[in-house]
Amino acid sequence: MTPFEPTEDQRAIGALAREIAAREIAPHIAGWDREHTFPRALYTKLNAAGLMGLLVPEAYGGSAADYVSYALMIEEVARVDAGTATTLSVHSMICNAIAKLGNDEQRERWLERLATGDAIAGFALTEPDAGSDAAAIRSRAVRDGDSYVLDGRKQWCTNGGHAAVVMAMFRTGDAGSKGISAFLIDMSLPGVEVEKVTEKLGIHTSNTVDLAFSGARVPAAALMGAEESGLASALTTLAAGRIGIAAQATGILAACLDASVKFAKERVAFGRPIGAFEGIAFKLAQMSTDLEGARLLTYRAAALCDAGEPFAIEASKAKLFASTAARVHASEAVQIHGGYGYTTEFPVERYYRDAKITEIYEGTSEIQQLIIARDLVGRLDA
Ligand SMILES: Cc1cc2nc3c(=O)[nH]c(=O)nc-3n(C[C@H](O)[C@H](O)[C@H](O)COP(=O)(O)OP(=O)(O)OC[C@H]3O[C@@H](n4cnc5c(N)ncnc54)[C@H](O)[C@@H]3O)c2cc1C
């Protein structure tokens, strides 16, 4: 047994997610993907099964599960639909951030609703001119008595069109990394608008929107942590979030392997199942090996996080490896399916479209490489 072998309880959460995904998502996913449907009612069902509150403390109605269980849940959901896994992953990331970084009032106000009350959470850091370089954000929060007044625009906020609450970063001080503060924003407040819904290459069941803030007034208690600690809060939140994206990529990879093995056994060419040809069998062997690697790296990062040990570098490595493998092998899965793989008759074209995003959001692969490299050699340019 490896140190990262999940326990029976952790596996039980994975099994529950698998069973629910098979029953509630699999029969509908082709249509939802085609129609770009955000399946709002699905989250009531996931909520009833305790999956929306997996990372929420029991005191607030959550399951208080650990990150290994969470990774197993995301992997099983992503194996059926990566878009639903995106929604769950961002929602859970914010539940965890509120539990760890929020104040008592924020925990009381939001956690129970997010764990049991059908509310969804979002995260808004990116702006039109600030993605990887998050310290370049311009949206402003100006203190006015007991409130802050928010102005600016946030781009590509996952869940934003359906979220009751969003953790968003605004500039309260000077330019640069230090002048940023985090806020927990009630999305029903006047002055907070969904400006645009973004159409995407993949993860069609995930909702991605631009948010406009125009003179939105939030109480001072909406501040998360100390003023000007917002970038650190965002980066801590994203480090844990990367375990979810690594698990999502692992789930896509598992789906590619399932579909490819089945097809390679069934499809006959030149009088033999195509799996009998080394050119195909070796692709399957590599896919299976990389799937195991992605799983182990993801479990290791999750287990370190659960043990209260530093895990950010391991989470970056897990995300980098799993997302690259998902992209490469989703392409191979299409190749193994030949012409059928390019049609919507088989799900691998969806896996191919969905896999790409795992290399981009919550820090691109280049940013993961930067984080890992700096851990090795330090900041040589500083
Ligand atoms: C579907 C979707 C959902 C998203 N959801 C959210 C969300 O919920 N909340 C949120 O805040 N954001 C979200 N994002 C934004 C996402 O996190 C950013 O797109 C991502 O961080 C990259 O930023 P960018 O697009 O501005 O690319 P840029 O930062 O402009 O990067 C462009 C290219 O340059 C590379 N690059 C940049 N800097 C360096 C460097 N120093 N060294 C080497 N290469 C570099 C990048 O790796 C990339 O290849 C989402 C994006 C998408 C597409």
C-alpha cells in the first residue's frame, strides 16, 4: 500500500459521486453540452447528497471531509462531465476559503447556505488586463464610512451568473501586489451585474461570466481578512483549488482511457480488433501509466494539505502533470477512435475540448512551472 492509498471512507465518497454522476449527469450530458446548459437543478441533488458541502465544517452543516475525499469526488464527477466538476471545484474552493479566511459573521452568514441551502459560490480575481499577473488588477474598493464602494470589471468568473456570493479581489491601496484586498460579495447587491456570458471551447455546463461593479456598496464586514492581504488570500485559495483542477484533469484522463479501451476492443480493422495493433495498444499503455501518475500526484498534494503540511508546490506539480496528460491523451483518445472520434456520436471529442482548460485556469501551465522552478532556484531575477 502506498502512503497515498485512499482509506475506505475516502473511497466511499468517490463511490457516491460516481453513482450520482452516472444517474444524474450521464443520461443528460450530451444534450447539456450541445445546448450549453448550466444544469441548475443538478446542484440541488448534489446538495442533498452532501457533495456541495464536502469541505464545510460540520458546525455549518457540511460533511467536513478531507481533501483526498474531495479529490476523489471531483475525479468521479469529471469522468462524466468536466463542466460540472468545474462548478463544484470553484464552489468548494470558496467554501474552504470562507471557513479558513473568513470572519465569524461571514462564516455564519454563508457557510450553511453553501453547504445545505442551495447557494453556489464563485471567485473573481481575473480582469481584462490582469490574468497571470494578478497584481495588475485595477478594480477599486474605496472605503466610505462603514462601507466600501466597488467599481470595476471582473472577467471569466466561474459560476458568476448563478452565484449567491463571490470572493473578489479589489484594489484598496497603491499599485502592485500589496494594495489588494479580498471581499465576500453578496451578488444580489445593487451595482453588481452580470455583464456578459462567455461561450467557450469546452466545459459547456460550466457558467463563465464577466461581472461589472458600478458603485456597489458593501458593508465593511464584507472584507475577508485584513485590508491589503487580498492577493495572499487569493493565492492561498488558488493553491488549494489546484488540487481540484488536478483531480478534474485526472477524471477526464480516466474517461479517455475507459472509452479508448472499450473502442480498441470493439473496432475491427484488417480483420483484428485495433487494440491488437501495437500502435494503438502502446497509446493505451501510456494513457494508463499517466493516469496513475496523475492520481498519485493529486492524492499526494491532497494528503499533504490534509496533514497540515506545505502542499502548494505539490499541488502545482499535480496540476501541471495531470492537465498536460489530459490534453495529450484526450487527443490520443480521438485518434484511437479515428473518424468516429471526431463526431459527436462518441464522447471523446468532448473530452478533447474539455481537457484544454485544465492547462489554463487557476494558473496556466507556465505559471505552475514558474512556481515549481522558483522553489528549486529561488527568485534569481529579484
Ligand atoms: C473558462 C474559464 C474560467 C475561468 N474562471 C475563472 C474564475 O472563476 N475566476 C478568475 O478569477 N479567473 C478565471 N479564469 C481566468 C483564468 O484563471 C486566466 O485565464 C488564467 O489565469 C490566465 O490568464 P490570462 O488569460 O489573462 O492569460 P495571460 O496571463 O495573458 O497569459 C497569456 C500566456 O502568457 C503566458 N505567461 C504569462 N505570464 C508568464 C510568465 N511570467 N512566464 C511564462 N509565461 C507567462 C501564460 O502562461 C499564457 O500562456 C477563467 C478562465 C477561463 C477561460
